[in-house]
Amino acid sequence: MLFSTHDLSLAARAWAVAMMIRGRIVAQGAPLEIARRYGGRWRVKIVDRGGERVFELDDLRQLPGVLSGVEGAASVEVSPPDLFTAFKKLAGYD
């Protein structure tokens, strides 16, 4: 099935996407892979006694190293790279 949308948060839920810019397909594949390939980073927000800290990771395998230095975390929020970041880079807006 082919589905066209400008809503990148909706497209991120698809198995595969093809991004078109100015009538040309500039990237295709799994949404997370496209987001990672074109500059997206994992974002980790940690709230602990020291306040709120945000880390950006190239690879999620770096997460244990980040968490090893945290004691008494009230919350940890992990966000994957997003398609909007990839789109901006591919379209030349970044």
C-alpha cells in the first residue's frame, strides 16, 4: 500500500518510507534508519537530585555508560532520532 503524508510523526510509524524533496526520492528505508543516517541522535533526559540533564547519543549502546554515573534518578526519558531532523538536513534547511 502506498500512503502519502506530510506528517512525519505519522510516517515514523511505517515499516518503510521514501522521502521526496523537489520531486526526487532522496532517502528510503526504515524510518529510524533514515533518521539516524541523516544526523539524528538519540536524546536522553535524566532528572535526578542535581536537576535535569540532557545527553545526545550517536548509538543507543552508549546508554549504559551514561546511566552508570546517575544515582537516584527520578526519571529517564529516551527519545529516538526523528524524521523531521533528517528531512531538514536532506532539504538543506539544517
